[in-house]
Amino acid sequence: MPPFGMSAETWATQHPPYRCPMCRKMILTKVLISKPDGTPYPWFTRRSQLDRQARVTCPHCGQSWNYFAYADTGEITILGLVNTRRTAAPLGFDDHVRDNRSSGIPMSAPFKVSHRWVRKLEVQWEAAKTVSTASRFSSSGAEVERKVEQSLKASLWKSEESEQLAEDTVDAPVPPHRRLTVRVHWKEIWQEGDLRVRLPDGTVAEIPYRAAVGLVPDIENIEG
Ligand SMILES: [Zn+2]
């Protein structure tokens, strides 16, 4: 990838093969760089002074392209979830009584257990940091935060529903003449890590997040 966030097109006009990405003609002169509205930048404008949406125009064919690889298009790209780890947190329990006191043979009848839960996502914006540049992280507003959270949800979960039903089948054999309380401890599985994301202004940031991604039963058998 070209340095300085330059687009591949821009790079190819300033280094070998020095060609226009559109008409393929050789460009050996300085190219015209303009603002998105077409206003040309002065010749000696430094890269750091260009808008993210700056355009480069070919002196031969007059066609143009983005100076930067990630021009401000309002798009948010999830680059990956890093430093991922999982933890389990207790979320209550349900008791299921299995009575086999009146029988002389072991009882083994698998039964279904289910529990409702709500998917949650916590994004720690205040702990976010920039990784692409030395610039300070700024989330550039509630709209960006909302979009990032939407993209994160889409990559964590397959459906949109926040309310979920966890279901499982439990088989707890009960010996003859015994009664058993099957205690189903529900464990909420949390995924934690850093979301690596490219923000609309081209900044690459790492944002710590925590999300409830599943609910699993943990079985305890209690006599009586
Ligand atoms: Zn051209």
C-alpha cells in the first residue's frame, strides 16, 4: 500500500511507471490537485494541507481520481477484531425437578431448557486510540459512533434481533427411587477486545469493546 494514505493511482503518477491510471499516458510534470468542488490548490501546497477528498487531474486526458486512498466517503470499514478474549458471567439459574422415586429403573429422559437474554454491546469510546497516525483520536461525533456500533454488531451477530432465546438439551439420568434437582446455571458469554476500524476521515483507530455474544447452560445436579 502506498505511504501517506496516498491512493495507488496517485502513487503511480509520482513514482514509476509515472502514468495516468486512466489514459496510461506518461506524466512527467506536476499534476493538478484540486478540492472536491474543482478549485485548484496552489502549486506548493503540502500534502498535510490537502483535504481528504482532494482530486488529482491528468494533464493529458483531464480525468481525475482521489489523491488519498481513503477519501472521506462517510464509509466505515471494520478492519478486524483484535486482542479478542472471552469470559463467562453468571446470569441466574433455573431448577428442574426430576422425580424418579416411584420407579425401580433409572430415568433418562433428555429435556429442553431455554432462557431469554438480550444482546448487549458496550463501546469504550473514551479509551479509543489512533493507530494510523500520531494524531489524537476524536470520534468525530455521534453519527460516526452510531455507524461504528452498527458495523460492529453486524460483524459480531448474524441477526438484528437484540432479544434472544438460548436453547439446549440437558440429559441428567436419575437413579431408581431418587429425586434430583437439575440446576441450570446460565452463563453469559462476553467477548472483549479491540475493534480496529477505519473511520470516514481515513483514521485507523482501535476502540475497546465488550459484547454479550451467547448464553450457555452449566449443569449442576442436586440430590433431593
Ligand atoms: Zn490521463
